[in-house]
Amino acid sequence: MRLPTLPNRLQGTRREIVSIRGLNLTDNTQDGDMSACKNISARRYPYFTQRRSREQQTAYSGVTALTSWGKLVAVQGTDLLYGGEVVGTVTAGEKQFAVVNTKLIIWPDKVYLDIDSLTVKPLGATVTGTGATFTTDAMTVDGWPDLTTLFKAGDAVTISGCTEKASNNKSVVIKSLTATSITVSANGFTEAAETASITLERKIPDLDYICESENRLWGCSNKDKTIYASSLGDPTNFYVYEGLATDGYALAVGSEGDFTGCCKLSTSVLFWKETVLHKMLGSYPSEYSLYTYNIEGLRKGCHKSLQVINEVLFYMGIHGVYAYSGGTPSLISSNFGRKDFTDAVAGTDGDSYYLSVLEGEERHLLLYDSNTGLWLREDDTRCVDFARIGKQVYFLTDGGDVYLSDGGADDPDVSWEIQLTPFYETADGKKQYRKLVLRLEMAAGAWMRVLIRCDGGAWREAGKVLGGQAGLKEIQIIPKRCDKFEIKLTGKGPCTVKELIREFFVGGDR
């Protein structure tokens, strides 16, 4: 008996160009996604190349805080450096910074750097002396320090210590002053001659987080659950309440949880908790309105992740990194799956979002390209502050060193790696891969190895290529028959991956 011949359903060779994409650590992958990468840049997207050189700023060492204001501003020990020069003294340690007109606020020190005089001055002021004479609109002292060196007209000051007339223990606004007297509004005082020790103080609230918006210093306090704003253009005054558009402002809030950070976005000021956002709108105190939203907020310990790129705010929440432009925040880090990142610190060059995070004991310096929506990992550098000058991004490591993140030059000493997620096919049956073709650009002295593994087996070297000659380099890889395979590229020196082409046919049933 003659048996029928089964058809050999062997399909013709297929050729496919695979676009290399960003990091994807989930199970929902696409061809070209990366399961790991190191020191990779998307600046030539859709091609991928290694990051450029980092330039250590040798004028800085042992730095604990970094920002910029035309030039780099750094805290080095107890010295405050502006453009590498010592301009004053502050306490050592981590800082928050905000700029109000010509004053760079340094927190929690409650001091500011005056950019005009390059001197460090206190935001608050206190003086104590014995004896004072009060008239209905003035307080006159004798033997006290010169009052004009501590206070100015418009300051809100608190007087305490009066015993003859306790009603003079109050807060007032200085209308004018001399070296030995202050003048206030008519009938501001009760006439008296005091002999006790009296204190005159311009107070600054204790704030957990600060930011600048519309020429005011804003902040929030977890101790008294209050949002504060300074007087217009004057971060040395918070308690001026005279019914004017330039007054300071304070508002207690009763939402659950502690504040985790604050920032400016367009003309609004955002006060974050982990599950709540308080948005302040308005141009002056009588117009201010606070709106509350129950949304994914800012994770505790991640207040330095707040960065605005083209009027979009990026920040680290409990469930990942979010982009917020005024509506509902969008999760942009779903490709990291269930990774739990903490202690986020971020910076930007106006285009990319640099993010330094911890994952338990592991450290990651990640980069999000806002144009392509791709995530990449540079390395395990831990950054504690970022600063931007134009397109240049500087970062401060946890070791106290300052680096320019992208020196603009290719670095022949940079080692890099790309590991692609497994390639699967949707057709039934085993696949016979005819060949894989990688096309590269490589500089002289650079090299690259190709590793491959099939069906979860061991990695094996499939080829190596050296740079040196002009034009494209091509390397062909022939994997064994398999359901899936993975590719890992490792190299050193300038290299650009331009194309990944795979040719295969689908095997039959026999």
C-alpha cells in the first residue's frame, strides 16, 4: 500500500530588521527590548551608542550639597563655594536650595547668598537688650547693637520680655527705623519704660521643604501642618499681614500624612504627600486658593526627584516614576515591573531625566529620554545632588565628588553592555535561524563581543569585532535550532549599534 506524502511545510527565508529599544524588565516584551544595559546612550536614536565621558571637577572634593545659579554652588565642609571660590560659611551636610530674585536660599540653615555682594546673610534676626522706652508708635533703646544692621523697614518683628506693659509683647511691622529706634503704626504700643531684658526678633518658620514661585519663598511644615509663603520678593519675612498684595501667607491643612516635598509647576505651587496633592493657585494672598487631589503622590525621601521638563513634572511615587502636567499623573516606569526604587534623586539637561535610585543595597543611575520615552541604565553611580548650567548636567556622588555627566567627547575607556530580551516567534514548530547580522560603527581601539544563548542554556561567544577601519562593521551569527534565543553585546570604547537583522525559516512537522 502506498502512503500519502505529508507536505513539508517549510516556509521561505524571512528577513527582519529589529529596532533596538529601551529597558524592559517585565514579561510583556517586544523584539528589541533590553533586559539589561550599562553605559548606553540614546542620543543617536534609533541607533544606540555608549555614553560619553564624565569629567571630574577637580576643584571640588568632600562636597555634601550641590546646585547652580549661573555657576556651580557647592557646600564643601563648612565652606560655601560659588564658582569654585569660597564666599561664606554654612553648616556641613545636605541642603535644599531656592532662588528668590538675588537671594539663593540655603536650607535648613535659614541663610541666603546675596549674589550682588557674594556674601552669606541670615534670613532671620534676633537682638536682646536691657531696657526700652515705648511711645504709642515707637520703641527706643539705649546701649543695644545698631538696629539698622539687623532690621529694615517692612520687617515683621516680634517683641517679647516686656514686664511693665505686657501688651507690648506683640508682633509689629516696622515702618521706619534708626540705629536706636523702630517706628510702627499709630497706637501700636502702650506707653511704658521697661527695665527688663527685651528681645526683638524677625522669625523664620521651621520648614521641611522649600521652593520658589512667583518671586516668593514657599515651604511646608510637618510640625504644624502649615503651608507658608514669604512676602513678595523678600524671603526674610513671612509674618507680614497688612492686607496688601505683597504680604506673607500661611494656611493650615488637615489632610492625612506628612508632606513629602514641594515644587513649582507653571504658576501653581504643589505640596505633595504620598497619596495627596495640594495645589496652590493665585497671584497674591487674598486670591490664593488651595485645591486637594487624591492621586499618586511623591514618595517619602524622594523630594529631590522633582524635575520639570517642558512644563511636565517628573517625580518618584510609591509605585514608580510619574509624569504630571496638571491632570492625572501618568506612570512612565511600568517597564521596570515590580522593582521597588527608593531615595530617588534627579536632574535634567532640559531633555533627559537623570534618576539615581536605590533598590535595597543596589544602586542605579537611570536615564529617561523624554523625546523617545525610553529608559536606559548607565551604571551603579550613586548621586545625591544634580545641578544644571545650560545643557550641561553636573552630579554630586555620595563620595563627595562632582562630575560633568556628559563631557561631549567619546571615552575610549567606557565599558558598555546591551542584553536583549528573548526573541520568540508566533509560528508553530522549531525555527531554524539561518543567520543573524549585526551592523556597527566602531572607533579605532574599540572592541565588541557577541554572546548568545538558546532556550535558556549557557552563554557562548558567537563573535568578536575590532574597530579601526572606516565604514560599517558587520558580524554574522548562526544560532542553533531553538524556540528562543538571547543576545548580549559587551564592549569597550566608542561603538554604535545600527542594525540587527535576522534571517530564519520555520521548520515543518516532520
